[in-house]
Amino acid sequence: MKGKYITKQRKEILSYLENKNGGHFTAAEVYDYFKENQITVGMTTVYRQLDQMVNEGLIKKYVIDESSSACFEYVGERLIRDNKCCYHLKCEKCGKLIHLECEEITGFEQHITEHHGFRIDPMRTVFYGLCAECVKDAG
């Protein structure tokens, strides 16, 4: 971003994203946060800034399925530094999206590649089921 003008709205959005601490969010959630806190950032600005940040590699965009809004994750320099990709778990009841960074799944990915000749794209792989909270609530 050297030499790039940083607007007040971009600073506000970056601050919000940095505080999400790797959590997932939608453009609507970003907009609603600013609206609730009486900070002037329009929905068009949110979309434009998120698109720019995706292009810059600051955030990752996930489109899980046709019925869900795209969600984003702020990665900043972490993804570049750690060079990690991760799978996701999606709760079919509450819709929560959860990162899955697990050595066991890495072994599974290697097995699929070595024994079945297929390379899985972890950025596009989602396992569906119920999150721990929804399992607990179901009793």
C-alpha cells in the first residue's frame, strides 16, 4: 500500500477487521457494526474496500454455498507469514463457519493426493455438520 491514500473509512474498516481476530464476517455485518456505532461508512464503501483488501491479500473471501452470503476473514500479514490454508466447518443449524487447522486433516489431504491422485483445495473445502453449541442445545 506504499503511496496509497488511506481514507478515514478504510482506517475504520481496517480497525474493525483487525479486532475480529481471524473471525469470519460478512459485508452486512461490517456495515451493521458501523451503523450501530454511528460511524458513517456506507454499504457501497464497505463492499469496495473489502474487494480492494481481497485483491491486496489482506482478507480472504469465502463463498461457501449459493444460499449464504460471501464471508471474509482478515489475515493481514499472517497468511503470508504462516503460509497456511485451512479447511472450514459449517454448522447446518446456526450457520457458524469455523476454521479447521488440524494435523490429522493434513494427513488425510496427503493420503488423498498420494493414494488417489487428487489434490484437494483447502480454501474451497467445507465440512457440514453441527457445531459444539448446537450439539449441546440438541441435548
